Amino acid sequence: MSSKKTLILNKEQIKQKSIRIAYQILEDNFEDETLVLVGIADRGYVFAQRLQAILKDISDKEILLIKVTMKKTSRSLSAGTDLPVDIAKTKQSSWLMMY
């Protein structure tokens, strides 16, 4: 088994892709006043935070961020959120979930 790591994207490429994703979110949801991003802890939430920061820089929309935590050790799948899911129920069906 090789311990050699392969670099898929460098830091600048990740930044460029993240900005493009943020613009795509705005293009797909231009009529909405509020956007809701949902990130699954840990890495998905970190990426959602980065997208939230970019979106705040390029738009005047309210950007809500929901953190989903999942119990990975239990036999049945269970999850919790840091904000009530009800805040997203009235939003359009275009969701972006970060894993």
C-alpha cells in the first residue's frame, strides 16, 4: 500500500471553485431574499461556512447556516441540527447540502 498522497486541487483552485459555486447558488436562487445552507459536521459544515462568507461578500441576501450532526456509532441513523429545521421549510426546494 502506497503512502503517497495525490493533490487534486491546490489552495487557489479550491478558492476559485468555491467562488464559482457561490455564484451558481446566487444564480439559481436570485429571487429569494434568504438562502439556507446546510452542512453536515464536520467537513461539510466547514465548507458551508466558507460558502456563507463568500455569499455575504458578493450579495446582500441573508444567509442562514444549519449544522447537521449525525450519530455514526448508533445502529439506527439519527441526526440533529443546531437551528430548527422549520426555518428552511418555507424556502424553495433548491437545497445545497455539504457533506
